Amino acid sequence: METANVRALCFSVAIVLSVLSRQSLAAGEGSKEADKITALPGQPRDATVQQYSGYVNVDEKDGRTLFYYFVEAAADAAKRPLFLWLNGGPGCSSFGIGAFQEVGPYRVDTDGKTLCKNKYAWNSEGNILFLESPAGTGFSYAVNTEVYKTMGDNMTTRDTYTFLVKWMERFPEYKGRELFIIGESYAGHYVPEISTLILASKNAALNLKGIIIGNGILEFKEEQRTAYEFLWQHAFISDATHTLIDQNCKNPDETSPLCDSAESAADGQLGNIDYLNIYAPKCYDKKVRPTASNCMDISDPCADVFVKAYLNDPKVKAAIHATAEMKKPWSRCSIGRYDLFHFGDSPKTMLPYLKDIISRGVRVWIFSGDLDSVVPVTATRHSMTKLGLPVVEEWRPWSSDGEQVAGYVIEYKGLMFATVRGSGHMVPIDQPQRGLFLFKSFVNGQPLPKAPAMPSQSTD
């Protein structure tokens, strides 16, 4: 291991297992039958997906309790793998974002009441477990709210591990099932960290086969440093401001008044853009609409407004068994509670974790939407190079439909890195068809198909 954090996580396995051995894993915490969702309000009448949701206590002393939403595979659930989905933030909801805006079976329509089928849902490939983590995110909570002041990567990782062990007592049919962990954004920390802990535990119930991370924060300072370069390359800031940043912001680990001034000048030139997708429209009318759109407008830039209205409906909270948090308004991200700049023990780099996971034969894919300025694809490419892995197949275009270039891919020994063309920070929102195709290829261990060659140019 190359960092103290990796060693600390491995050491904590013994502590976690010792605590669990002294507890009744499911006592007083519900059951699979109790967690079953009969039907979600507004869901399509012909919906057949099996859904569950509820709480799992991961710490008795502080009352840290995590909320989950579980969707069985659309077909052959008993034979399909288990996927753990983690959003980032820290403190952003895997339920509201991951399930209802990205890869779950439903999207929320414009009226904030009606659900639409998501034809690009990832449960076509397996059983998806969406976890609200850390405590304080979405419907997850801690009885002792002082714990929010000390939350960090290590506590989040241990809580996630405890959750998985307890959840599998509630759903024992998934013990030993192939497990794949998916994450985006700050889950670029969560995914490698929980994977390292699982591998160190040698727990046979957690049969980790692969991890896939989209637009993940792997080296936060590197990504910060590269953001303005990325925006300049896309003609969002002036040459003069770019030069000032280049001259005064050379060391990503240090700041100065001159660097701060140059970056503030750049921010002032950007205008009201969506940093998550620099070419996407912004939401201005932040209200639900009186009538549904008949599912014709579910890619609306105000989708998070519709989701917030839906998840704060008392009927919805009752249906998903969110009784512990009935009085607390659900929010997309716990802004103010967790701060990326002060999130406890957040390592500077995830690369040692990735190296260790790769060395253990676990499948590792990293992908980037190429219009994201928060975690620019250029920064992730630098991180991939730093890993020092031998190149198996050089950079090339890939296609999901046999016609259009869907992105670009390079295969390293033990790791696949791909871009998704025309997407920002959240690929399943911006490019759902390409995102699902990429995910299918990952789960099946298949290389992304080559895009058709460019035809010869006519000179008439």
C-alpha cells in the first residue's frame, strides 16, 4: 500500500467485523418483506419492476442510519449480478439523482407527480442498489447530528461496508453474487475506498468483480488546476486571463493573491453557465408544471426541480418507507453540511487505491463526459498517465450504434479509460444510450466497438 489511508482502511476491517459479530444484523431494522414497495405513486400502470427501500443502521452509538433503494433486474434477477450505485458530492443523493435522473427504472415527469419509464435503465443488466451515503445525505441520517462535523472518507467507507454486510443479511440471496460498484463525481473516492476495504476483508459474501467510475474526482487539486485550462480551450475565458492564471497558479497545492485574482477574473467572464455541462441549457423556471408532459420532456434542465417535488410528497415518503425523515425536507445535495474542501480525511489522490485494486485482478473502467468543466477529461487523462500502466491498445474512437463516434477509448493493462462524446458530468443524463452501451460492455468484459473509419474526402 502507498498511503496511510489505505492501510487504515484495511486495518479497520477487523474492527468492523468484530462489531458486527456482536450484533444481531437484522434485529429491529426491518426485513426484506417490510421493505418491499407495493407501488410508487404515479408509476406506470404496466410497471413490473420489483422495488425495495428502507433503512439500515450502521452505528448504534451515534444512530447513523443509511437509506437505500433497491431495484431488481428487469429479467432473470436471480441470475444477474448486483450493482452498488454511489453518487458523490459529498452529500449528494444516489436516490434522487442516480435512480430518478440517471439509471433507475423511472424518471419524474414535469408535474412532479408522474413517473415515466426510463428505456435506458441500467437494471436491464442486473440488480441495482442505490445507497444514500454518508449519513445526512438524502433520507439517510444520524441521531447525533454532531457526527456531521467529523464525517470524512474513512467513516463513510466503514459505514458503507457495514451497510453491505447488514443488507445481505436482509437479502441473503445476494451473498456471493457477482458485485460491481459504480460511482461518479466524489464517488471517485468512495468506490476505490470501499473496494479496497472489501478486498482486504476477504468476506466471501462480497464477491467484488469490477468497478466503474464516471467523471470521478481522483486528484482534486489536479482537477481544479485543469478546469480553467479546459474552459480556455473551449473559448469561455480570454487569452489574457488564461495567461494570468498560467503565470500565477503554477502549483495546485498552493494559492496566492495573484492566483486568486486571476481565477476570479475568469469566473467573472464565464456568465451563467452549467459547469457540469458547459453546453447545456440552464434551468430558470424552477417550478413544477401543472400537467405532465406525457413523458416527452424528461430531459428537461429543471429535472431536479421535479424530482425534489416528487420525493417531498408525503405519499411518496410513505410508499418508500422514509418514515424516519417524514418531517425533514428531502434535498438533492446536503449543501452546507458537507463541504468538498473540508471533508475530513479526504486523500489527495486515489491513484494508489486504483493501482492496488488493479493488481488484485478486479476489472476497472474509468469514463469521462467530455463537456464537464468540474472534473475535466483532460485532468482525468493526466491521472491515467500517472498510473504508469502499459498501453494494450492505443487511443481510438468507439461507437455504440455502428455509425456515430460515441467517444474515444484507450486500454491499459488492467484498466479501460473511455470518453463519452457530447456528455457532461453525468453521462446517463446527457447521453443515456451511449452510457448504457458503455455499461453493458463493462459488465460483460467486452471492448468498446471501433467506430467506422472516416470515408475518403471528395474534392468536387
